Amino acid sequence: MTCGSNLQGPSGTFTSPNFPIQYESNAQCVWIITASNPNKVKCLLFVTQTFPFRMLLINTHRYCCCNNPVPLTKVIQINFEEFDLEIAYDTLTIGDGGEVGDPTTILQVLSGSFVPDLIVSMTHQMWLHLQSDESVGSIGFKINYKEIDKESCGDPGTPLYGVREGDSFSNGGILRFECQFGFELIGERTISCQDNNQWSANIPICICKYLN
């Protein structure tokens, strides 16, 4: 079977066929997500104070004329609510713009039941290709998507029973995590937003120290 659709920002949700019931065998589904306005413009307007003769830089969207127009390219972030594909046999391939299936644009190939972390494109467009074999399948997936500013990895969230230090999600930004008293941190304490718009690691989890 063939399925899928063309989706547009600024945000939305889509699922695999029949979700949360088992998707079809021999499925070939393609979703293409495009930013609704990938090249918005921010105006930088210079105004002069009467005193003490300083120049102020003001961000404004209320003027039809821009002294210094700056393009604000948008990229696509996807977040998985649920994910379960027959491991090693059914796959969801995610690509960054370009032609669907082009191996040079592939970001990740996913399978199994582990819920992936955030995935962010490098361009204003992202494609997803679900391919299943002829045997039994699984429940599939539910995905939320939204536009975010270019050169950002998106908000990865905060672990349950944990705390986060840092609030920069832009390239080069660093986040640090700790767990509340009585909980142990499993995973990386520090993650960074890389130049490919992906976090260096998934956020850690906090588990009770006293669980057997």
C-alpha cells in the first residue's frame, strides 16, 4: 500500500496508517514537511536617542520598511510521542530536504520500540519514509512537528525527577542535568547542540536509588 501526505508548518501531528492499530504490511508511506514561510524577515530598525546620543537596536515587526532586513530561515523539528516498528524488518527513514530517498540527505533510519529523541532538519524541509515488509507489523508511531529557528536543536525537555541548567538550544549551547534527591542519573550529565542541529546525546533519565 502507498500512503503519506504533504504537511506544512508551523506545527502539526501525524501518525502511521491505522495508528494505534497495526499498520499494513508492504507499506510505502512518504510524508514531506515544509516550513510554512521558510524565509521570514526580521527588521532591525536603528533609532537615535536625544540623549546621550547613543544608537539603540530594536527588533520590530510593525514597520513595512526595514533599515536592515535579516532573513529568519526556519527548520523542522519532530518529536515522537510513540514509536514501535518491527525491529530490523520495518523502518522509518528520515531525510533532510532534497529528494526523497536520496542517501546523502538521510538523518536517521529508525526501527524497533525505542522512542527516538528530537530530530531537527538543517533545511526548511524534512521527509519521512515508512517501509514495512510482508510479515506482521506493529502499532507504528505518532509524531508532532513544528518550525523552529535555524541553527537550533530545539528544546529537549527535562528528565522526570530531574532539573536542567541552561536555556540555550542554539548551536554551541550546553545543557547540564541533575536528579532530585534520592534519584540517580543515568546517561550524560551534559549535552551540547551540535552544528548539524542534533543534540550530542539524549537527555538522561532519573531512577530511584532504592529500587531493587
